[in-house]
Amino acid sequence: MKTALSNKPSLLLVIIAFAIVYIVWGSTYFFIQMAIHGFPPMLMGALRFFTAGILLLSWCYFKGDKIWIWKNIITSAVSGLLMLFIATGVVIWVEKTLPSAMVAIMVSANPIWFVVLDKVNWKINLSNKTIMGGIVLGFAGVLLLFGEAISKSMSGTISTAQLSGWILLIVSPVAWCGGSLYSKKRGSNAPARVNTSWQMIIAGLAFIPASFVHHEYISFHISQVPPQAWMALGYLIVFGSIAAFSAYVWLLSVRPATQVSTHSYVNPVIAVLLGVLFAHEHVSGLQLFGLLVILFSVLLVNANKYSLKRPMINLPWFNKKKNDKGFIKNINACVPTN
């Protein structure tokens, strides 16, 4: 059965939206590292997500959305704490010691963890040889990266803090996928932008006590923040946390979901290119090979979604019905917003 998409959108708008999702989400790793050169990591997370959440929630209020539904707020709180505070918080924290390109390579294994943690679909997924091959290959790619990190640690070429960062990066995709699956399971009738607003606001508030725990306020002086750090923070708020997500949601409504999901393959490549070209980060041949292995494993895991016989919009948590304002329900921000 074929799914027709009515009101065919402008090709130019589609291209612009894809460019935003591809480039902006891929560039956030680079701009996170730029921002934490002026802001302490946890404080930067608080400023970024709380500000973006308030701006987006204000827009929701202006559009007439119901924003004070406590059931939805609680669901957004749990998923936001897992995805933005823990998962993205780890990314922000480890970029103090690790190159942004390497962080992006490790996080590119996210889709593998979705299959591992999605217990409801274990029977289907784990009986599929292509998916299982993708999982095994994906973890092999991660082990390649860890093998190099451990080897360098033993030879004294990387510090204990850097090795700890590599280990912490295991937590990030697990927390992200756990939060996404929780959001999918609980569901919500609110527009995705409302859920995302509360996720960002609550995660932003959670970063504040974390900043106090790390005594970041003691040494922080706002007058000493360089202009490039302010620009990076503004970029993360406006483009990384608001524009890219809006473009992603719109693309899901006008293009096949499998086509939109290709950002999983492009984002880490953009991150590596920006890190190498502009931050002069070094990427070894083994690390590049690890990236290719992980990306190919993600392709295998998602291979069944690329069948021509499948509907054009086909996500298990995607409700094709629209509310009275035409916004898609139940997306719940199960997407990367680093």
C-alpha cells in the first residue's frame, strides 16, 4: 500500500531543511567545544537548554498550544533528564578533554543501542540476521576505538581524564536511547514542540545544581567569556536546539522517514570534518576506520526500513494523524539534539 503525501512542498524548502538537519546537528559537537572554552560545561548546558526551552515554550503559548498538562510535563521531565541532562551532559563534559570529532564518532553508535534496549521488539529484531550482524559490527567498531584509547593510555600518550571520557561516552548513547524509548512508550497528545520545550527547560534546570556541585561558579567570571564562546552558545540555542529540531519535525511530515533518518550517517562525518579543518584535531586511520564500521553497522540495523514495499512514513512511534493545527503528534523528540 502506498502512502501519498499531499500538498507537495517546495523542493528548495526540502533542500534547506535537510541542510539544516545534516549540517547543524553535525556541527553541534564543534560548537560545544568552542562554547566550553568560555563557559564551564554544566553552566553552559544550563544556559543553552533553559534559554532554548523558554523561547520554544513561549512560541507554543503564542500558537495556542496547551502547555500545562502535568502528565505530559512529567513524561517530558523523565525523557529530558535522560536525553539532554545525562546523554548530552556527558558529551559536553567529555569535550573538555576529548576532540569533538572523536566524541561524534562514539555517539554515532546510538541506533545500535536502540535495538539493544528496545525489549518490546527483541523477538523481531534479534531474530533478524541483518540487524544482528549490524549490532555485532557496531560494537566491533566501538571496540576498535576503545582498543586504540586503551593502548595509548598504557603507553602514556593519553591521560587518565581522557580515558575516563571514553568510558563515560558509553553512558551517553544508553541514556539517550533509554529516554527516547521511555518517551515513545508513554506517548503524548501534545505537539512535539511542547514536549521538547519542557524537556529542554527541565534539563536546563538540572544542569544548575550540577554546576554548583562542580564549583563552576567560583572561577567563572562573565566578563572573561570570549566573544566566540558567546557566539557558539547562541548558535547552539537558536540553531542546535530550536531550528534543527523544527526542520526535522517538518521533514518527517513531508518526506519518507527513512530518507530523513539519513542524518545518522551524515552528522558524524560533518563533525569530523569540522574538527579536523577548523579545530585542527587529529583523526587517526584506525579511528576513521572505526567510524566507517559503525556507520555501516547502522545501515545494516536500519536496512529493513529501506524496503520499497514499506510505507513512506514509517516509525513505530509515529502517529500519522495530525492535530487541528496540522502539527504531527507523538514524535516526542526522539532525535539527537547535542
